[in-house]
Amino acid sequence: MDDGLRVTDRWTVPAAELRERFSRSSGPGGQGVNTTDSRVELIFDVAGTTSLPPVLRDRVLERLAGRLVDGVLTIAASEHRAQLANREAARDRLAALLRDAVAPPPAPRRPTRPSRGAKERRLADKKRQSQRKRDRRTDGD
């Protein structure tokens, strides 16, 4: 656990930039639920990190703006009974979140138009449907 957090092939968050805080979990735990600190909060200062180039750091700050408090990202994990399992879950969640945040933006959509054949098929279907409804009518003829 003392090594950094590998986010992508090119980016690893140094262990010195990650902080962990432990508290009592509210989930399952049997007799030890009130005595063991199995809940983990993994804290990463996105605004103050030196492991990211400024361009990527700005992208992360923009994409995770709703989750950040003063530039700090906090991930909590308490779904497992064991503290070690919760630490792993928090690290995995943080890595996935940061991986999505640094991903390049998708290519812009190129607008397309329906083909000539598609237009003709649509009009033919409309004519067929209107003829079908016309044939169902009971006029005074």
C-alpha cells in the first residue's frame, strides 16, 4: 500500500499525495462493528497535485467540479467488513474516477443526412400506411 496509485500507463499518483482516514463503518460487522475502524476515506488534493501537467489538472478540476471541496477529492468506502478490502475499494474507485476525468474529450460528431434510399423508403411506407387507412374508411360511397 505504500506505493503510488496507478491511474493510467503514464500517470501514477505518488503515495505522498494520498491521505487515508479511518472511522467506524455503519455496515455489517457483527460484534466488532462498534470497535473496528473499517470505513476508509481516501483524500486526494487535485488542485495541489504536482504529478499532473497543468493542462490535465485543469481538465480534472473542470470535470470533477461537482465532487471537489476546495480542490480536494474524497472517496469513501465502507461496503466491506475488512479495512484492507475497503482501502482497496477506495483506491480502485479513485483510480477509475481520475482515469475518466483525464480522458481526452470525444471527437465532435459529424452531422449526417439520410440517404436518398432511406428517404424514398420512408415516403413509400407513409404512402402504404395512408392507403391502408384510406381502405379502412367507410364512406357513403
